Amino acid sequence: MIGLPPLVLRALELMATLFVFAVGTSLLVILFLYFFDKYQTVNSIRRNYPVVGRFRAFFEHLGEFFRQYFFAMDREELPFNRAQRLWADRASKNIDNTSAFGSTKNLAVEGTVMFANCLFPRLDDEAMTPSPILFGPYCKQPYQTNSFFNISAMSYGALSKPAVRALSRGAEMAGIWLNTGEGGVSPWHLEGGCDVVFQIGTAKYGARDDNGELSDEKLREAGNNPNIKMIELKLSQGAKPGKGGILPAIKVTEEISRIRGIPQGEASISPNRHPEINSLEDLLDMINRIRDASGLPTGFKAVIGAYGWLDEFCKLIRQRGIESAPDFFTIDSGDGGTGAAPLPLMDEMGLPIRESLPMVVDKLNEYGLRPRIRVLASGKRVTPSEVAWALCAGADAVNSARGFMFALGCIQAMKCNRNTCPTGVTTHNKRLQRGLDPTDKSVRVANYARNMTKEVSIIAHSCGVTEPRKLKRFHARVVSANGLSVGLNELHPEVETRPEFKD
Ligand SMILES: Cc1cc2nc3c(=O)[nH]c(=O)nc-3n(C[C@H](O)[C@H](O)[C@H](O)COP(=O)(O)O)c2cc1C
């Protein structure tokens, strides 16, 4: 130590003291935890392996994050694997989305979808923009759009304010619609000036009177709002069929109370179904009431489980006349997303869209109700081939919720129910919301929608048709148990309209 200046010596002494203090304190903490763990009665691992047992929970927690980066294969994770997320991410950033060397997708796995390319694909100059479709030909204000890829229902509440603002502005830029979800129409949905689909859930948020009943006055107001193009009555969603919800009093702020039409500071209950809709007759009555009062095309959303009712429903529409039909039917997949739901409903309740979509399309064809009832499909359609499959199966358009969440920056942290979403998409924590800049993310939302349209069109051209809405079942093939593919048209043969319903 000879030769060192006194100041350095003193600093070394201080650091040595701090080191001894830190080691001593750590030993004391470990000793305390050891006895605490050994004599607590709640956790058996920690009781048997004091202190060390704590690492298990810690590593399990970390594994949730690290698997995604280091261990999971590109096509392995659920609900969305890295390949799907990467496509959505790159499409939203409008950066080169081509791949090199060859596909990493195993095409021998049962259920894999592939497309039947044509020997003479469409020349680039034959390509057409998606053809328009009309909703609600018999209502006062029919709605026409070219878009076949739109933003699925997610309420302001499940999503943060900057997320809804980005979606609204991005939807306007890309010319697609934005579904409000069941939390009512907020100023943030309208901010960007996009086409809006107003969803009415079981609590009738945004469309209810002081007693919580559906209000014709509010429906008329919706009809007078130039941005609101259609109304969707929500019966169920794939992630939680038959489940209601409670909005805790603390979340019913002045703003939420105004948007949803509920008393401020009081908890609000969403019943697990519409209490006044007890039968198919009631459902049709309700759809017609909403359409008459608002003047807007009106449809409903449900996940298919039991399906015998489809025949009864089509017969009822035929008895009453096709004017009485819903203008669209949004079919949600049993594996759809949500802000929060019980695991058994999320995992095992309701049919996946790959089964329910062809079934509903066939039923509507059988009764001659296509294209009177437009079919919208949602459920894990985040890449072009998934959207193209739905169009081949017979959907008029596809809705995506989580695809657009990826466009907003979602990293699949799966924290939507905890107010801790690290990307600000589903949290009301202002600090976390800061990460989501609505201006930047609105461009990503628009890019994602545009690139989706572009690449689904590429699939269509390769199949030999001029635009995505011309895709048919025979354009898609599905790998069967023996590793060979069968046409979607063989798996689900097109159903002829019954002679009595051929108009
Ligand atoms: C955060 C979040 C909130 C949602 N909120 C609603 C809602 O209010 N109403 C509804 O009908 N569906 C809601 N959904 C379901 C979606 O609209 C969609 O039907 C489902 O997630 C399947 O589409 P996806 O696979 O593209 O996400 C929500 C989904 C998510 C992820």
C-alpha cells in the first residue's frame, strides 16, 4: 500500500467495509429465509428445500419470457408462433417480408393448408383490386366496402386509449373498418374518421337507457353518426362463450360512465347472455328492431358450438322473408382471443373456425341465404395464407384482433388481464402507455392491413384468379392423416341450394 495517496487508501478501506457489510447482510437474509421457508406451511417445495426452492418459481417466471427468444422453434409457440408474429411485425413496419433459402414449414403435418397454384397464373396487369361487397341491401343506409380484412371487436377498456386512437387512424388510412367491441363507441374510435362497426354486447353499453335496457333513441343517434356504418349484436365470442363479466367500480371513471351509459363509480355487470333474447324468434326480432331504429346494416356475432339451430334459424328467416335476415353473421373461432377468460372456456369451448366456417357457409347456401347474409370470420387469421383460407372456405371478409395488436407492437406477453402490458396495448398504466405512440403505430396498422391485402392478392393471382374474393374451395388443399392433401372442396363439398329456395 506504500505509495498510494491517502484518498485512494480511504476509498479502498470504504469499499472493503461495504463489501464485508454486503456479504454479511446477504448471509443474514439467507439465514432468515432459510428458517422462514423451513417453518412456513404454505409451500411444500420451500419447506423441503429452504431458499433453493425459491429459484424454481423464479426460473419458471423467467422461462415464460426467455422461451420466446432462445428456446422455442419458429413454428412452435402458441397461440402465435414466431413465424406468424414476425410476418405481422414486418408487414406493419413495411419492411422486406421475403424469406431466403427455403420454407421452414413442415408440409406433412395433418391439417396444414396449402394452395393450388395455376399453371397460368394471372399476369400482374390483370390483377384487380378486391371487389366491393354490399351489406344491408334492404336497410335505410346500406354499407359498401372493398376491404376484406378488418379490425375485430376490442373494446376501449380492454385496449388502452393510445391503442384505440392508433387503430382508428390506421383503419382510416387503409380504408378498413374498426369494430368498437362491447364497450360502446368512444371518441377515440371516431377520432381517425374510419368506418366503425358499433358492437352491442349483453350490457348494451353505449346503447342503453337509464334502466340498462336497449334504447331506440341511442340506436337512432348511432344511425345519424356518419362514421358508424353497421351494428353488430354480440351473442358470444370464441374465447368465452356464455361468460359475462363485471366492470369493477374503480374502473367506472367519468369518461367510461359517459361512453358506456352507466353510473360513475358503480360496478357494472355484463350478463352472460342477452336476457331478453330467449329464442331464435327473439334474436331475429332484436336484429330487426336494431336495424329499423338505426337504419344501419345489422348482424350478429357468435361462436358455433351446438349447431342444430342453424337449420331452424334459416327456416325462420325463409318464413319471415329474406328482408328479415341479419345482414351479416360474424363467426368467431373457439380459439379466439380475449382480454380475460376462464381457461376451460378459452381452451375447450366452441368449434374452431376451420370447422365452423365451411359449415355455416354450406347451411346458408342450402337455404339460398347467400349472399343475403354476409359471412365474416375471425380466429387466428394473422398471415396472408390464413386469411386466404377463410376466403376460399366462403367468408366475405375476415376480422382480426390479435393481428392488429401485433401491428400495435404487442409481443404476446399474455398480460392483457393484468394492467401490466409491457407495450401499452392493453394497460391503463400511463407509464406503460407512453411506449405506444398513436401516430407511429397508426402507420403500422395501415401498413399491416395494406400488406395483408397485397399478399392475399398474390396468393389469388398465383391460383389463377384476378382478386382475393374470387378464391374458391378448390384453390385450397388440406393435408390429411396419410400426409397427402385433399381439396377443401372434397373435404367440404359445396352444397346446392334447395330447389324451393332458388330465387
Ligand atoms: C384484448 C381483446 C379484447 C376483445 N374484446 C372483444 C369484445 O369486446 N367483443 C368481442 O366480440 N370480441 C372481443 N375480442 C375477440 C376478438 O374480437 C376476436 O373475435 C378474437 O380474438 C379472434 O380473433 P383473433 O384471433 O384475430 O384475435 C377481444 C379480443 C381481444 C384479444
